[in-house]
Amino acid sequence: MAPAGGSVAGDQSTLNYARHINYWRRNLKTFLPHHYTGNDSNRMTFALFILSALDLLGDLQAALSAEERQGYIEWVYHCQLPEGCFRATPGTDFGSSRNAENKIWDPAHVPGTYFALLILALLGDDLKRVKRREILLWLTKVQRPDGSFGETVGENGQVEGGNDPRFGYMGTGIRWILRGHAEGPVDGVPDIDVDSFVECVRRSETYDGGITEAAFHEAHAGFAACAINALYFVNRLPLPSTPSQTSDSRPRGVSNLPLTLHWLASRQTLTLEHEDAMDTLGYETDTSAACHDSHSFVKLKSYPSTAGVQSFQDLPKSQSELQWVGLNGRCNKIADTCYAFWVSTPLKLLGHLDLVDIKPIRRWLLDRTQHMVGGFGKLPGDPPDIYHSYLGLMVLAIFGEAGLKDVDPALCMSNRVKEHLESLPWRREIVGN
């Protein structure tokens, strides 16, 4: 059972477990605020975040009765399509009226399928009723010739939806859930084109080390995280430079690891609120007592503002530690709760989370975006929402927050869920364990 509150020794910043549990139980047991009405098409996503958040907090078993747990499992299976895969919401279900003509409006959906599989694993299902063969065949159809993945397959086999790394992440995540890292045909089912996908990621690497949605676009932390997570799922992250590993000739992503690590670490910023984004150099408020301004980016530490210089001048080193540090998704942008996750996850998977100081990032989350009613807001002062509240919890779990479960950053789930998936007999036969 999670403690009433958690903090790091010597740090007053505290995760209020009781309020977070109450926040997530309200989301589970009552109607969501009216703002979510327009997001009914994301219901499978919300279901996963709500249930998984309670799992991270150690409250899932207490929050659900056996009947409720089974009811949620049946709800997910109700969203499984006759031809395999899952819809993202029951709102597109035509029931007995579904036919060859209108099923185009009730398509198999990459995010819906990925989140549905994770919910089933989270709730302890054995996935035996999942149409695994059909899903794996469909994955080969939702991959484009350039290696990217779309969202659905439309008329005449046309791949619809974006081609950015989000869908590559979820597509390769589905593949990992159902067949692990095994490459090539499995039980007569062809594999996706892994080499083509890796080359697609490499084409999206930018001159400054970031990764974007497509070649020549602006680097973005969310796309970088999704691409690196996907490379993890297909076992194509860069190899450590040891003699025993140099014989692997398969294409791998992240062609310039030091540059990518530099770009990720440079997402740290002291621009934490909209007011901080104003250029106040030379203003009467530009003093050590003023809020941080746009000259105070951590990544621009060679060019500190007057306020920055005065804040550290003549202070003992132990007192000059930055109190709060946020993370942004692109250069010169404001800090945002979700980007603490989108930056920390790839750093963790690449084995270099130590490049950022997690203490001031943790304090920023707990002091500035943690809400008094539980959950996290996008920015300081914002109300909590499901997306930012879940990723805020997840990044704290990645940091090893006391009382939260250990997590797998790529799956964005607790290690308990991953271990359950890896223990399934049918899956162990495929991966050879």
C-alpha cells in the first residue's frame, strides 16, 4: 500500500498520494468533466491512463472489485473487431448493422489496439481471446513503403493518418506485445519491415541531434521519445561500443548518440511559466528576487541574465543549486509537465538519465504543476487533466519516487504489467523462453 506522502530525504517537496488516488478514483467511478466530451474517440486511451495510474499508486486492487475488473476486460473485448484489432471507442460500433460497406467507418486503429492490449495485460487477462494472428497480419498493412506507420487502413488498402513516430511507437509496441523481439515470420505470419522502419527513423534525425516527425522538420521531444521507444521495441537501439557487439550489421537508429543526448539534455529550461518567457533583461524587475526570464535557459548557461548572475554571485556552492528546472519539447519553448516524461524516457532507455539532475525536475513537478486536488496540470496553475496527470506520475516513477511502482519507460506501464506479459505461455513459445 502506498504511503500517505513521499519525499526525498532533505527535500520538502512531497507527492500527495491520498489526493492523487482520490483524483484517479473520481475519474474511474464518476463522469469525466464536460471538457472530455469531444474526446470520446480517445476513450480507450483514457481508460488505460486511469487504470494504470491507480496501478502505479498501488491502489488498483483496492479500487476494483473482481466483478468490475472482469467487466472492464469484457468491455475491451467488446471493442475487438470481427477481423481482428480494436476500435478506439465503442462509439463507432454499429453492432448487428455492421456490414462490408459501413465497416470503413469502424476501422482497426493503431492506438486503440495498443492501448486495448495494455489494458488487458494490466487487468491480468491472458490475451487468449485476442486475435493475435489477425493483428500481426494487419500491422504489415498499416506500414507504408517508406517504413512509417499510419493510424488505420482505409479504402483500397490506403494507409490513413499521420506518419510520425507516434504511430511507429504504438505499431512496434503491438508487435512487441504479441511476438517480442523475434524477427522474421512467426507461425506463417510475415513480420513488419524492421529495417525500413529504422531507416525511416534515421531520416527523421535532425542536424542538432533531435528527432522529428519527418525529414527536415523541427526536432520535437515527443517524436524523439516515440522513435527511441520504438527502436527499443524492435531491438535496434545503438549498441554499446564493446568488441563483442561490433559484429551486428543490422541498421540501428540514433546515428549520432552524443548529439542526440546533448539535444535531450538541452530541453531543461528555467522558463516555467508564460510570464517567464518575456524578455526582462534591463527591466527594473531584473534582480535576483525576480522570476526567471528568457535569458535563464539552462541550455544557454553561457549567457546568463543579470538576474541569473546575481542569484548565484557570492553564494556557497551548496546554496546555488537550482530549485526548479522544467523541460520543454522544442527549443525556446516553455516547460510542460508531459515533456518531463518525453525527455526522461529516451534518456533512461539510452542509459543516460544521469545527464539531467532529477532533483530540481522532481521539485518542479511537485511544487509547480502538482494540483491541490490531485493530478498534474500542463503548466503551473493549470487544472489537472488525465494526460498530464498520468505522465507526471510516470516520470516520477522513472525517477524512483518512493511508493510508486517500478516502471518500464518504453511501455509506459509498471514492470508488473510487463512481467505478466512476458509470463504468458503462448508468448513464451514465440520468444523462445
